[in-house]
Amino acid sequence: MYIRKIIAAIALLGLVAAGIWAYSIYRAIFSPNTSFGNEEAYVYVHSDDDFGDVVKILRPLLGDMSTFETVAQKKGYTSNVKPGKYGIRKGMNNNEIINALRSNNLPVKVSFNNQETLNDLAGRISAQIEADSVSLFRSFTDSVFLRENGFNEATRLAMYIPNSYEFFWNTAADAFRGRMLKEYKRFWTEDRLNKAKKIGLTPIEVITLASIVNKETAKVEERPRVAGLYLNRLNRHMLLQADPTVIHALKLHSGDFTKVYKRVLYKDLELDSPYNTYKYIGLPPGPIAMPDISSIDAVLNPEKNDYYYMVADVERFGYHKFAKDLAQHNRNKEQYIRWINSQKINR
């Protein structure tokens, strides 16, 4: 009888121990294990991160790292870390956290607009995805890729259509570039290609002219009129005489794209550059900046007008005065010069 009592007591203790062990396992897996106040926290796991790096990232966000590490080991996550952006909701347990880190890579919105150079674009994109600006710029300027896809050093900026796109945060530089090529091809629908053909321009030439229109006016409603004016000049084989192209030539010549030019001087018009449309007839070799889609569509849908000249309107800042002949233009220009001199704008 005494031995039976001992055996029963041992069995009971075993059951209690098993229960405690089972509860600790259950608690480690299914009890909430977050320690932040917001509804959701985001973590970014780099492509070369290992489980140790993930632990460092998560330490400020979790209440009990030891149980997280135990569950991660049991679920095989410690040897299968995946890069990306992941969301952890307040109150998640270790099982849910590891499942999120393993299979719920969240996309990010990547947007860009009006960059003047690929160097600027690389910097803009590197602030939004994992790829750094050096690898992005190297990818953007790869001569083999450019040649195989119909671009060159002068036209390569035209491939990047400004907009907002969804990417995984851990997208590599070449993958980003490849996606942009697909978006460029998707942008040039049959309708847009037909419109380009109707005005006698290739897609890259459309973007080149659009970059001038974009620089000339920030007023979206004025862009079709400006586009119509420049197409009139192109069709008559006149010099475009677009100040933004001269400014671009000056920046190329100096290598300084950060300098702001508020006024183009007569001496600037003498700069010998294919981008100087006061010297060379036709479009420059490529876009002088990245135009808005509104500017591209303004070129494809230009206003039909008889204008050949334009100058800034000092009575409606941001807009322009348009003229059909040189006499009218010179009168408009005199008013502008008087105003700019009164403001003491020398450069």
C-alpha cells in the first residue's frame, strides 16, 4: 500500500511537471510578446542579415527574446532568414511574429519625379529601397544594357517614367532597372505611339521635348500651348531658343547641377554645346531633365496654335505671354526685361 502511494505521488508530480512544461511551451508560442505602444511596428531585414541581426532588430520591440529565439529555432527560422520589410502588430505572439517574418514581405511605395540626372535618381531611389545609390547608378549607366535596349548616355534618363510604383523593399539595383524598362514599354501604348508618329517624333524625342516644356512652365494647363509653340518651330526648322536647354548646357559644362540660374545672359548663348538650342536647330541629344507625365502628354496632345515666341508674364507669375510674330514678342520681352532689371536679378 505504501509503495502504491509513492508511485501515485510520483505520477501526480510527473503530471504536474508535464503540465507546467506544456504550459510554458504554450506560453512561449502563443502568448503576446510585443513591447511597443503603437498598433504596428515595421522591421527591415537586409539581404546579408542573419538571425543574430534579426535578434538585434527585434530586441527593442519584443518582451521576451529568449522565448522568441526558442520558437524561431523550433520553426526553422534561424537558418532561413528572408530579407524585406515586415509588419509586427501589437499583441502578436512568437508564432505569429515568425510567420510574418517568414512569409509576409510587405511592398513599399517608390516614387520619383523631375530628377535632372541619373545620379539624382539613384539618390532618390536609394532612400526608398535597400539598394544603395552606388549600385543603382552603376546599373542605370551600364553601357551594355543601354545599347541592348535602344538608349545611350544622352537618352538614358528617358527610360524612367516618373510615377509611384510598388516594390519589395529588398529589390536589387538591376531588378529595379528591369522593372523600369517594363514600365517604360507599358507607358508607350499603341495610342501614345500613334500620337508620337502623327507629330513626327520618336518616343525618346517626345520625352526630350517634354523635358523642355516641363522646365519652361510649372502650369500644367499651359503645357499643351508651350508644346504647340515648340512643335511649330520644329516644323519650320527654326531654332528652339529654349533657355532651359542653355541652363542644362551650362550645368554640363561646369559639372555643377546644384547651381540655380535665374537668368540666362547673352554670353551664355555663345556656349558651344549640342544642348544650346540658340546655336543648334532641332531637339537636343536627349532630355534635359525628367519630365512629368503631364508634360509628355502635352507634347502628344499639343494645342494647335500659331505661336512661335514666348516670354515670362510679369503680370501673371508662372505663366507666359505668347506671340505669333517677332514684333509682338519684342514688345512682350521689353516688359519682362524691365521687370527683371528692376529686381536686380543678374544671374
